[in-house]
Amino acid sequence: MFAALHRATARPRSLALAAALCAALCAAPACSADAATLTQRLADIREVNRFVPERALPMLREIEAEGRAAPLPERAEFLNQLASAQYVLGHNEEALATTEELIALGRTHKDTVALAKGLLRKGYIESGEHRLPESHRLIREAEQLARTTRDFDLRLRTLISTGETYAEEGNLPTALDRLQTAAALARQSGDPVQIVMTLNSLARLYGLLRDPEAGLKLLEEATTAALKTNSPGRMATLKDAEYGLAIAARQYQRGLRALQDALALERKIGAHSMVAYTLVNLSDCYLKLHDYRNAANYAEQTIQAARKLNDRGLEITARLNLGQAYMALGRLVEGKRHIEAGLAGYEDLGDKPELQMVLEEYGAALERAGDLSGALHAYHRERKISNELFEQRRQQAVLDLQSKYEADKKQQQIELLRSENQIKSAELDNRRLQQRVWWLLAVVFALASAVVGLLYRKVRHANAALHEKNRELKQQSVRDPLTALYNRRHFLEFMRGVPGKGTGAATGAPEETTGALFLLDVDHFKHINDTYGHAAGDAVLTAIAAGLREILRETDMIVRWGGEEFLAYLPTIPAGGLDEVAQRILNGIASIRVRHGEGELSVNVSIGYAPFPIRVGGQALPWERAVNLVDMALYLAKSHGRNRAYGVRGFADPEKACIDEIEQNLERAWRAGQVDLSVVLGEWKELRIASA
């Protein structure tokens, strides 16, 4: 199911007091310039801003002249609230300009509180624009500054936000430590708003830790505190958190009731932006309940609300939900149109990880709808993005190693220059001493010789270290850092020396030996990452790599081809033994047990394979097209049930076969009798985790 998006906002005080003051502010003929009065008004506006920014922005505009002329603390808080309202209402450029003004104010006056608020606000904006690394850097810098201040609320908010950044990076232990510390501080303060704010964030983290029951228990404590605030907005945020935890616990009806309660509270206070996100969550919830008519209805309402809010990300999510609901209702063309519009939106935003996840879900939906050709196209698009992301991560690893190498090299150069300066200084001293004390000349030369000898040893040691670094860099360039298998780049360079000629297979005449290409894809690998975490996914990939080394020979080249794909090139194998190798790989991988936490994880793979070289139309196929043919066979294995292998044994008439037509639809060519395929079934085993 396609999940809702969320935009980070500030976390202020009680709504009851703010609502009462709002009427007073609107009726007042003029605003007092008294600093204490302005401080109180900003605190109350902050609570309105948290839930109803469309009401808070006009209130801030009314006091803008007073806010910009106020003393530094009130001026900084005014700019902070103004930037928050501007961004939530979609005025992104104005919000960023106001935030930069706040940061400049803090730096000009060397005011740590103002600077920390500005950096934190900019971190929220960067998060909303899907630039998470920069967002995390800014928020953590803000927390470091806030620690040095006496502003308890600011220290608490930055501590919570820092914990959330670690959760977004997948560093859940550190996130838990930060948020538990924040919860202890909030409880000590006794402020119900701070307790609600902290426990809400901690409860959501328990959902990521796959302990929704612990999160729901925390929400009971948070609800007790929220009742003291008399704030419908605070209660609505807790209902939203309850929905997420209920879904994680597969209590879909409880999640639905929580969303319905949240929607009533949000409409009561006129929180249009919160209503919009609850509508899209309702659409997602009904998808999970297979109530596709209600799912479509709430998705359509979300699209209208998102357009009023100028929230592109929200509209994209709603279109994806609407498309999935339409497809389930049999309206395949309309459903595909909405999903393609959502995919185009993610492409415009440059959010490739989210685009990859949606494409995989889209392919599965098309597969369920019987559109195997569309599903195959979606899987190909997902595979391309997966490979791009994998290549980016590999390049980053190489760049990190190069940076370390350059830093070491510069440090060695600095040490060398320092040694050279010492020698020059010694030579100058020697000239001065030569005129005065001749008998010290021998000692000076001896010292100079010692320095030169030391320098020579240092240079030799530096050269040896550089040689070692070069060797490590070369090793890194041909090996995958996670699995230690050869990487795609090395395979491409290797295959330039393999001409793809010879008698080969699929020529119509039997051969005693041949080469072979096997392409493997881990079944349901996304489910492993989503359910057990990326650390479990990495452990599975490492275990499969080790298993392939045991199953295959040392002379066979095993390559990590993509994120969860492996390619094996067997230079020589009995011509009739390809099916046996496929069976051995299927069974061997299925027998692997990966330790994860207190249990064991087991997986299956799907395989496509073919002999290599392979002849079509009187000549051997280039290795690139042979790999593409094997990839097509792999997709047949995945679309026909997974945990199996499809192998291309040959062609009915190799001299007349048209490889272009075969590549367009391998399954159609197979059923037409143009291609001879082998099907090898693995022992059926569900993806599971067993207690230790």
C-alpha cells in the first residue's frame, strides 16, 4: 500500500489558551509593544500555528512591524513562527528567505538561541524537500548549540528532532537512546505539552522497532497528559500515531477508528493541512482493508485538499492510492493513468528510493491484475533505478576511500616539508657555527646525516604506505564492499577479453562442454528490508554470497550484479549440466540460515540461465545480449511464482531465429515453439524467521 507523506513542523503549547486569545487578538484595536505581552502572544500564536497555520499567518502579519522591531528574543521567535506558517502553507521560497534572515540574525548578534532556532527550522524545511542528509546535519548542529542555552523547550525539541534524524537513517538504537532521554526530561518538567510531544515521537519509534504494543502503551500515558492541555489538536496527533502503531500491529479496524476520531478533531479546529493528511491515510487504510470504493473516495478528496494546500507530495501519494483502488475495482486504464502520474511526480521530485519502492508495488499490482507485460515493464524500471542507487552507493564508497587516501597523502607531504624545513634550519645553524667553533663541525655533519637518514626512512615508509593504499584502492575498485564478490565494473572489463565466439551451445549440434551465465534475484528482498531492517538484508546478501562460493567452483566468476542480484559466469561446464547447476543453486540457497536477532531467516531465489556463447542467426550473440536473454528468463521465473529457474536451452531453428522478436517477449516465443526452455523448481519454502 502507498503510505502518506509527512511534513515536519514545530511543537508548541496549549491550544485552549491560544484559541481564546485568538479572538482577543482579532478584536484588539492595537497591539501593545510591551515585551512580556508580545512574548505571550507569540507563545499562543505558536500553538495555533502548530495546527491551523492558515489562521496563524494573518495573526503574524498583523504584528509583523512590532515583531521585527522587538528585542532580539521576541524578534527571533516571530521569524521562527512566520517561517513555519509560510512553509506549511506552501510558500516555500518566502519560508526559506525568512529562515535565512533568522540564521543571519543569530550569527550577527552571536545569539545561540536565535541561531539554533534558525538552523532547526531550516532542517525541517530541508526534510520536507526530501534532502535528508542536509536536514540531519542542520538539526544536529542546532542541538549542539541548544545544549549551551538555558532554553529548556528548545533543548527538548532539538533533542527529539535529533532522535528522529537517527531513526530516518536506520540507526534505531541511537534514536531510542535520544528519545528516551527526552521523555525522562519531559516527565521531570511536568509540562503536559512537553510530555505529549515527547511520548508521541517515542511511540512512533517503537513502531519502527516492530514493538507496536509498547508504543500503544506509551500513547495511553500521552493521552492522559493531552487531556490536561484541553487541546483537540494534541489529541488528533496522538490518534494519528495510534493509527500508525495499529497498522504495524495489523489491527486495521483500530487504525481506522483512530483516523476517524482524528478527522473529527481536526475538522473541529479547522486544521485543513492535518485533515488532508488524515484523508490520505484513510485512503491507505481502506486499501489495506480491501475496501476499494472508500479508498478511491478518500483519495479523490485528498487530491482536492492537496491542490488547495499546494502540496505536491501529498497529491502524488493520493494519486498512487487512487490508481491502486481503481485497478482493484477493475478500472485498469484509469488506475494505470493515476499511478503513472504519481510516478512522474516522484521523478520530478528526484526521490529515487521512493520511486523504486512504488515501482515494485506497481509491478506486483499489475501482476495480480494479469497484466504480465506491464508488470515486466515496471520491474525493468525498478531494476534500472535499483542499479543506479547501487552504483551511487558503490561510487560513494570509492570516493570515501579516495578521500582518505588523499588525506593521508597530504599529511605525509606535510611531514616531509616539516622535515625539509628542519634540515634547512640545521644547515643555517651549521654555517653560523662553522665560523666560530670548528671542532663542532663534525658533530653538525653527523647530526645532518642522522636527519637525512631519518628522512630517507620516513620517505621509504611513506612510499610503502602509498603502495599499500594504491593496492587497497585497486581491490576496492573490483570488489563489492559488502559481499567481497566481484562487482559489475570488473565483470564488464573482464568480458571485453571474452570474444563470445566458438562453437558454443544452441547451434543444433551437441557439444561436450560449454560456458554458462546464471542470473539470480533474491525473492521478496524488499519485504526482508521493510520487516527486519537493512541490517538483516545485508546479512542475507552476505550469506548468499558465501553460499554461492560453496556451491560453485573457484574457477567460476561470481558477481554482485545489482542491489539483490548476483551473476555467475561459468567458463566451462558439461553441456547437459546446466539444469543440475540451477537445481543445486536453488536448493543450496534455500538451505542457508541467517542469524538475525534471536531467530533465523531463510530465503529463496529466482534464476535465469543460458549457455554461453550461444548462436543465433549463424553467429554468436554478444555477451551483453546473452545477459539480457538470461534477464528475461529470470523475469519469467519471478512472474511465474518465484523460487524456480528458467533456462534457455536453445532455439527451434538457430539459423532463422530473430533475437529482436525473442527479446521483446520471451514467454510468447517460448509458447510459439521458437525457444526451448528448461524449468527447474526449488523446494518451496516461505520467507520466515524462526525462534532460536
